[in-house]
Amino acid sequence: MITDVATFIGGYAFRHLDARSPEWLVAQMDRLGIDQAWVGHLPSILYRDPTPGTAALARALEPFRNRLCPVPTVNPDAPRWEDDLNFASLIDAPAVRVYPTWQGVESTSAVMRELVAAAAAIEMPLLFTVRLEDARQRHPRDVAPQLPAAAIRFGVRQHPDVRILVSNADRAFIEEVHFGLTPVEAARVLWDIGWVWGPPEDHLRTLIETVGLERFVFGTGMPLRIPDGAVAKLDLLDLVPEERELITAGNLRSWRRG
Amino acid sequence: MLIDVHAHFLTERSARVDWSRVNRCRLDAGERIGITGHVASILGSWGARSPTYFPSPDDVSAANESLLALMHEHAGRVYGYCVVNPNFATHALDEINRRLDQGMIGIKLAASRRADDALLDPIAARAADRGVPILHHVWQHRRRDWPGQEASDAGELAVLALRHPDTDFIMAHLGGGGDWSYSLRVVAPISNIWIDLSGSGIDMGMLEQAIDAAGPERLLWGTDLTMDTGWAKLRYLESLDLTPDEMDGVRFRNALSVFPRGALA
């Protein structure tokens, strides 16, 4: 079983994507043996009001719900964002996506504290994304800062039941957060492997040894990124099947059970 | 056969206690991926004694010497680019002659001097005389100067390539950060610039655009600092509509034609 926690549909503001449909996602999943994907809506990242984006996401995924799970965007700066959170629960979303730096929300603000509390109350995990593209290639008008590690430490500490999944973090970010939390707090955070370097620096192998295998899940970042990257990282680890299954699905199952 | 045209190794002078582990890891991962030839360079002391992209002549010579030792230790698997700093013109040309005579098969220019600077002309001419390619570090669409390097843009490499039509240039790491789409548009019409696909970037659309811009016959496969992303791009390429012959070209045959005949056994 493989669950990809970091996929999208829709267009991207700063570069053309031919591959933007659910059909394309499913075709890539079939090619790589990925069973299920959590799917966000790329355009919603920059929408002031992501509600219509979530509706479009739900409609687009409806024919594929056995494979594709919608992960709506919540903008805590939008009025009545609680409705979006409730709607996510209503459509059985496995998480909601929040992008403080793109949404212009201070990641350690009161409204973020409220969002964390509300999500924890309905047992809805929050999915944060550190970066969407390499900082060196960003469009001159794509000026939102990368998510600071402090945002994750802050979020985890706001509520004892909140669960947070972080996508596209690198080794330094993961270490800064993991070792900046108590073990109990760190156990509520998962990291996708998408942006962690493999050999020869071997950051992923190091993190598995230091942070723990149980903290990592499978995420490709498609269609912004070639999905083969996450599979290649796993293949280069030479894990036993039981360990590999933890990253591709088992850790996510355990974390969602809480 | 699979040739990595953009590999690096460390040395005991690299100020990293794990230098040997990193080298071992590259070779082990290469075995797993199926790499039959690592064409590598060592960028001076990697910052320990002089800056990575502005290496001193002493560090250049020591690095090239270390790479020769690795080539001998792993004969038939590790091949070498001679690294030089064009600001030390006499040393650079002497080093090129010496290292090519000792078995290196290409020249690596990093970011010590812009690609379109006249100081690079004798080096480019020497590469043509000796029949070896120049792998040139490029910042894909450099919008400003970045600290620690005098990085070249694809446009500056294009100027050099047009001045030296008999020299083969390899534009380094298309996936190495920056606007790859910009670089592809720049180098597409310049037939003596080959495109190295290495780098940590695995953006969707990059490989498709590279094929459209330059054709599969000008693409060279490589890894640079992240072998996982290199392998990812190779796997994704295999899912595209390339013919087996074109795929073999990217894997190794294009490299065989760029490097001196028989150099990559």
C-alpha cells in the first residue's frame, strides 16, 4: 500500500503545467504503484477565498474518490474560515492545507492559534508546505517567504491533540523542529520525504536514524515535481519491506489513529 | 551502460570528517542505480583553504591530484574533469595539459570568472585542440550576483560557445536551481552546447521542454549532489515517448560522442 500525501490538481500561477488533471494523477499513480493520493488544489494557494477552489476540487475528484482524497485549503484570514474546515470534515478530507506565508498570515498569530484549536477539536490534521519550488528559480513576483520552522513548533504547542503533516521540508528544517519539540509533541508531526536529499549526502538515511523511521511518509509533490523522486529515494534506502511499508502507508495510519 | 557526466568527490582536504563516507556512498548508490561511469570533478578544497568557486592554484592542483588517485583506484568507473581557475591563466593551461596527459577526459569550469570573459578563450581553444568538452557551471537565469561565486548564465555560456564553435560545452545541471526554461530557450539553437540534466530539481515539464528544445541527442544524464533526483529523472524519461535508441543516447551514447573516442571504456 502506498499513499502519496502531497499531490495537487489545477494550474500554477508561475509556470505552465500540462499535467494538472485528476486523470493524469491517476495515470502516474498507476505507473508507480501508488494506491491513494491526498490531493490539494494548486490555484487555491493564492485565492483570498479558497471556498470555490475547494468546491472545484471536490467536484473534480468525485469520479476518483476511491483513489484521490480531497485536501481542501483553509485561509485563516478569510471570514468564516470555520465553514471551510467544517466542509472538509463533511467530505471526509483526511487533512486541510494551510499556507500562512502565501496567505499573508503571520504563522505564529492569534488566528493561527484559533485554526489549530479548531482543527484539533474536530480531529482534522493540518498540512503545511515549506516550499513549492526551489528558492533559486522562483518568479520575481513570487515573493512569499518559505515557511519558517517556528511555524510548526508554534502550531504543535498550541493544542495537545493537533496533528501536523509537513511537506517539502529539508533536513535542516526537520531537525530544527524535531529537536525543538518534546518527544510527545514531536510524535504528532509527520514529514513527507519529498524534499529530503538522498545519496551521497544521504540526509534521509541520517534522519531515519536520528529522528526516527516512524516520522516519515511518502509524498511526491506532483504535478509540480516528477513523482519518481520519492520512489527513487526509497529504493536507495534499501529498507526491508516492513520498514518501507511504514513510510508508504503504515506511519500515516498510526498517526491518523492518534 | 549509464554515464553520469556530473559527479563530485571529496578529499581529506575538504574539511569534512565524513569525506570518505560520502565518496563511498556515491559509489554504492551508483551501483544501485546502474551507473557504469562517474565523470567527476573536485572543486579545490571545497572551501576549506580557498573558496569552492574561487579555488587557489594549490587547491586546484591538489584536487586534481586526488581525483587522479580515485581514477586509478576505480579504473573504468571513475573518470575525471580537470578543474581550473581561469584567473590564474598560466597555471590553468599548464594544469589542463598535465591532467589530460595523465588521463583526465574533460575540463570543469565552475564560477571563478564569467563564461563570456576573454580569460576563458585560451581554455576553450585548448579544449578544442585536445578534443575534450568543457563542463561549465551555470546558474539558470541568474538575475543577480549570488555570494560565493561569479556564476555564469546560459546567455554568457552561449557567447563563449559561439566564439568557439569547435569546442563542445556542457551546460551544467539544468535542474541545479534557477529558471531552466530560460536556459533551454537560450541554448536551444547552439549546437555545441550539450545539456546536463543533473541537479536536485525535478520539476515537471523540465525534461519535456529539454527534449523539445534541444532534442534527446543533446541531453546528457547526470546527478551532481543528489543522486536520487538524477535517478528520478532517468526513470521519468523512460516513461516518456523516447525510442530505445534515444533513451540509450541520454543514458550513455551522447556522452560517448562528447568525450574523446574510447575514453569511457
